[in-house]
Amino acid sequence: MSSFSPDKKIYFLSDFHLGAPDYESSLKREKILVQFLDEIKTNAAEIFLVGDMFDFWYEYRKVVPKGYVRLLGKLAELTDAGVPIHFFVGNHDMWMKDYFLKELNIPVYFEPKEFERRGKIFFIGHGDGLGPGDHGYKRLKKIFRNPVCQGLFGMLPPYMGMGLADYMSRRSRAQTGAAEEIFLGEEKEWLIIYSKDILKHKHFDFFVFGHRHLPVDFRLSDSSRYINLGDWIRYFTYAVFDGEKLELKSYQGDDHKIIRNQ
């Protein structure tokens, strides 16, 4: 449990996919992210990064992917200043190990986790592989999360491993395409179905996920809401909790693009 002063806020953001689709556009998004983090550093009580920070990440024993120094430096600055940051691995950066914890003092979570803040209960996770359907990915995730498979990948020279990962990421984006931009309705959105199923057994005030890339603020009941954080590719959206209410916002003033059912 954590408490924070009335003038402080908790921030949630996800799906930066740094590294994609090319160096120039990734760098542009990274600078926007750093600007955002710099603006909130004085009033941030806590920050939750909810997965897919990178389009691919693998920590070799002595090597980590190059780049992203502006963002990683800003995260180190924040944690050094005493701002707690939490990171949930996504499907594109599930091969995290201990680099973030050792170098940035950021704990890394591999499964959804619940938190209580100011009497509100949050259920937070990236969202990949949850809910009904997507059986192919669920099988693939078990393989990718297998320590043996991770070790075998680590035996590849970094230039080969990163090249293969880049190909797979581009292939995944091509298959998904514009489908990510369409809200399917509460009867077909897997994470809404998943959240409703959890509510049958335990109350949560807020379900906060990434992965979907579509900013959604959906009321599940009179006392529970599902929030999908969108992304920092098309929408540049984030959620902020002031101790009483949780709001989904656009950093670039495009709040009208957020899907709401209220």
C-alpha cells in the first residue's frame, strides 16, 4: 500500500514500441516521451509503465540493445529523485531480466498485479494473452517465456538475434494492421470480457491495461472501470490518478479520439 500527498499524482502509460518502424520516427517519439516525463517529474508520486516500451528487448549477459539513452536516462533521473517506477513486460519486451532493476531501480513484473492506492484497488498488467481467444499467441507465449528457449536465443550473436526479432516484429505489425484501431464492442473485446470475469470473484475499482493500442475508458459497473492506455505511436495517451479519480488523457490534445461509454 502506498500513500501520497494531495498535490501528487500517479501516471500510467504504455506501448511506446521504441525502435519501430525506423530509427528516425522512434527517436522523435522518444523525445516526446522524455518531454512528457520531464513535465510530470515534480508532481509524480509514482509511474506505471505498462509494457511494450521497446519493439524488442533482449538482455544478453554482457549486452543490451543500443539506443534509447534519452528515455533510460530520464527514468534513472526520476528514480534517483525518489519517484517509484514500475514496469510490466509486454509481448514485445518479455525477455527482460535484471537490467532495469539493477541500473534504474525499477521492479519488473511478468504477470498482472494488484495495487491499492488511496483506498482504490487497481488491477494492472500489459494485457497480452488474457481473456478468451488468441490461442495461437498464448501457445507462442509459453514457448517464448520458456527459460530454455530464451537461453537458446541468447546463443545467437546479437546482430543475428536482433535481426530476427526485427523481422518478427514487422511481421506482427503487418498482420495486425488497422484492426487495432477498431473498438469491437464489449462483447468482443477480450480484455473487457476478462475484466468482467474477474469482477465476478473480486472487486477492483480500475483495470488498467496496455497492449490493445486503442485508448478506451469503459465503465464496467457503477464502481469499476476498464482503462486501456492506448499507445505513443498514434494516440500519445496516458492515465492519471489524483487520489480520487482516474482520467485517460491525450498528451497532444486529441481527447476526442478516446473511446468512452459514459
